[in-house]
Amino acid sequence: MKTSKRRSPLVRWSPRLKKLRALSLRQPWAWLVVNGYKDIENRSWRTNHRGPLLIHASQSRADFTPEKLAVIEQKYGVDVPWKVEFGGMVGDIDVLDCAKKHSSNGKFRDSWGWVIANPRRLPFRECKGAVGFFRLKSS
């Protein structure tokens, strides 16, 4: 049975959050991460970052097609909503580790697996993303 029940808390924006590093992910990956459906984020590069990390949903809709969503929904057993945010901050997570080998079924071969936990959704905040780590511009 597929579900789309959110499993992570919605938290408020705080001055502490505005100072965190951020990482941009395409949808529906950003939605899966901040709602607690993924426990690992695959990257071609390793990170020494540990601790809180903001999650930005990019503007790209390349992975948000019916065909790709069907594969993702099958793998994760979840119905991804058609109404997700693009082009802004959607949540934060904690990065616990970075490993080449990991037991998660979400770990891709030959990638670096960023082990993630404690997903928290945030009220959407529109902003531009960037490649790699970036920080929110002061407003």
C-alpha cells in the first residue's frame, strides 16, 4: 500500500536556520528527503560536513515526469504529491556520515552516500539555489 503521509515535523524558520549551509535537490528527491522517505543522499562527491543542512528544491522539473515518478513511487512505496514546491527552501536534515558502502537500499553503486536523518519540513521560502553547498542571502 502506498502512502503520502508526512512523517517529519514542520518547524519554524529561526535565525539559526538562516545561517546553515544548503544543498539543492531536484524534485521529487527534495520532497522524499524532507518527508523522511530517504535515509541516504547520493552524490558524486564526498563531504566532510556533519550536522544540520538546509534542503533547497531546485527549479528543474527533469525528474518530475509521470514515468520517473512511477519508478520512484514503486521503489519508495509512496505517492508523491503533484503539488510540490520548486525554487526554494523546503526543509532541513542532519548529515551523519559520508560513505562509499552502505546497507541502505537507496544507496547507488559507485556514489558517495551521505547518511541523513532527522528530516524537518520548513514553510516554503523562495530563493535561488546553487551547485554544491551555498548559503541563503541576507535579507
